[in-house]
Amino acid sequence: MTLEEAELGRRDAKGSWTPEDAPDFGPLFAWPIKPLAIARWFVLDYLVSWQLLYFGVAAGVWFLAAPSVETMSRIHPGWIAFVLARNLAIVVAWYGLWHLRLYSRRSQDTRTKYNASWPRRSTRFTFGHQTKDNVFWSLASGVPIMTAFEVIGLWLFASGRIPWLRWADDPVWFVVLMLLIPIWREVHFYAVHRLIHKPVLYRKVHALHHRNVNPGPWSGLSMHPIEHVGYFSASAIHWIVPSHPLHLLFNQFHLAMAPVPGHAGFERIEVGGASLDTHGFAHYLHHKYFEVNYSDGAVPLDRWFGSFHDGSPDSMDRLRARRRTNVHTAGDA
């Protein structure tokens, strides 16, 4: 282990790496309220984050790579195929870049990698290999379903079937709604995620995603089609709440791109002389222990509902206690 890695965290005898800074939710819902801490967090952690990139992609798509409003006002295979091809290109480029650097070239070896082992062949995966399995489900199911939600939303906007919020109508609400989208994403994801962890849905649907106990970048969007429908349905909020197509696209590309840092398997990504935080440890623990950290971000839903795990011995003790309680409850039933 390098000196820099040792300063950031620790690796145990089994090769598992734990960051020094435990995952947390920030000060937004902390008590007592600390306005200065919230303001600092809002600028440095909420605005200047991966979300800024997702918004940039959404804005670029809207202004440079979206069909005209007139074209989108009618359902037609031509523009739908264009949107599908564009989304495929963005997903392949984003997911592929992370995989190429971290897993194909292994540019930073296992520095800050949570699990020191690499994806491998196994009969539990489609095509017998984790990466092939993940790429297949991401592209064959994830991107088409993502595109279907986008096409429906853009058609509803363009055809006048749902309200179109213009910047000139209410610039303040336009900005506030954009800032609330990541919060909505967290709440929606938590609700859907808890639902698909119910035994029947887990076995039939979510188990496909949880094949990845040692996830990599492509694991993030590797899901059963039913899970993809639930996951991308977060963008359907724009069918109800007056908004702009740019809001829909930000929501969608947040959904499409955010799984990569969260599933990369590394705490830090070395780019040139910089080291970028993935904030992926909490979700890695979900893949490791299954029953914790159903969501992560600014809203402490897991803390409120008792499923938070920060990697500490105390969190591990609480998880074991919950499991013992669940076993006893099931036995009594």
C-alpha cells in the first residue's frame, strides 16, 4: 500500500480497503441547523460535484443533440432511433472510459479499490463473465428503457400534452426545480430500491444486479428490465410537475451517469495530478452486505429507517443485531 493510500484509508488482511473518512449525509438535515455549514456544503459538495457534469451533458444534449420541437411533436421512428443512438453513444463513452482506465489498463492498480480482486469468470453471470454480463444488460435493456422514458417525455412536452415551464415564466422556480432534482432522485431511488428488496421481487428481479458483489463501472446500470423501468421512472415526475425538457434531461442523465462513480469500486480516481472522490463506499457496502445503504446522498433516509452502515464496527454490530432479530421474527411466524 502506498503512503498516499495509507493516508486516505486502511487495507485489512483480506484485502478490503476502508476509507478513513466514513460516509455521511452532510449538514442539510442535521440538527441543530448550521446555516454556514449548509451553505459551504451546498456550494462545494452539492453544486461542484459530479452533478455539475451530468447537468452539462443534459444541457449539451438539449441545445446540440435533440430533435426539433416540431419533429418531437409526432411519434416517428426516425427521431426515436436518433435519440436511442445518441444515448447509446453517451453511455458507452462514459461507462467505457471508466472501465478502460480502471479495469482494462488498471492505471492506478488497486490503490483505494475497496475489493483488491478483479472481475472474473463465473457461471452466475450471463456469458460466464461479470463484465460481459454487465455490458449486455446495460446496453440491451438499460439504454432502450431509458430512451423510452425520454421519448415519451419529450413527445408530451413538444405536443403540448403537459405544461412546458419557460425560463421567462418563472426563472426562480426554474432554478429551484433543477436543484431539487437530485433530492427527488434520492427519495425515488430509496423507495424503489426498498421495494425490489422484498423477497419475491429480489429473487425475480433485483438479484441480477446483486450478482455484482465486487462491482465495477458497468455494474451500475446492469439490471433486470423490470428494475430498469422502476429506476428510470424517476423521470416521469416531469409528466406531472410543470417543468422544462432540460429538467427532464438532467434527471435522465443523472439517472444514467451517476451509477458509474457509485459502482466504480474505487474511493478515489486519479486523473493527472488530481484525485477525485467517487463517494462510492456507502453503495459498495450495500453490494457487500445487501441490507444496508439503500440510498446515499443528502437525504439521510437510511439513518431515519435504521439501515445505515458507515463501515465501522458499530455499524457491523447493528447489522448483526438486525439480522438476528429478523431470523427470530421469521422463526416465530
